[in-house]
Amino acid sequence: MNTREVLDHYYEYANAGDWDRWCDLFSADTEMDEQLAGRVEGRETLRKMMSGFGGLYASFQNQPLHFLVDGEQGAVVSHISAVTPAGKTVEAEVMNYFRIVDGLITYMANFHDTVPFQVLSQS
């Protein structure tokens, strides 16, 4: 897969809640700097983290708005719309940076306002 195809699948699988296939897009030794979770190292660490993701949201959509691809690098501006099991909403603008080598994400960082996600810690 080329960089754009990997990015398309990243959002397709996330929006389908297919977290196993989503995790398969990452290299075994991937590194991620995630705005809320901090530093994540390794695909299996990421897979364990994502196994509980479905319980955080009653619905979750991360809609890409703009793509920028330059060889093995990509950046995507997107919008997250989510609802917690308690019915609280999350609306956030997001910027993700990706490094993709041999069709796998080797590095990712995301940047967004953390305030909309505070509802996750509220009962």
C-alpha cells in the first residue's frame, strides 16, 4: 500500500470500529505520541490499549477533512464526533502526522484540544 492508501484505511477502520485491522496498519515497532495516552511503543501495546476503546464511546467517528502526502510522510486534518455511553458528546478538531515505511505506520503523532475529551472522566 502506498502512503495515501494506508491513511485511507486508517480512517476507514477507525470509523468502522475495526480496531484489530486498524492496529495491523502499524509496524511491530511503531512509536506513537498520543495527545491523551502519551507515548505508546509497539503494535501489541497499541492493540492492548485499543481493546478497551470501544467501551469509552457509544459512537465514534473521525472524519478526515484534508490530506497532505509527501512520500513516506502524511498529515491529516480531521474532525472527531463521539458520544460516551453516558450520552456526553465530544467534538474536536485533530491533526495527525504519520511516517509510513513499506506500507506500515512506523510513527504517528496527534494534536488536538484535550478539553472536549474531559467528558471521558466524568460519570
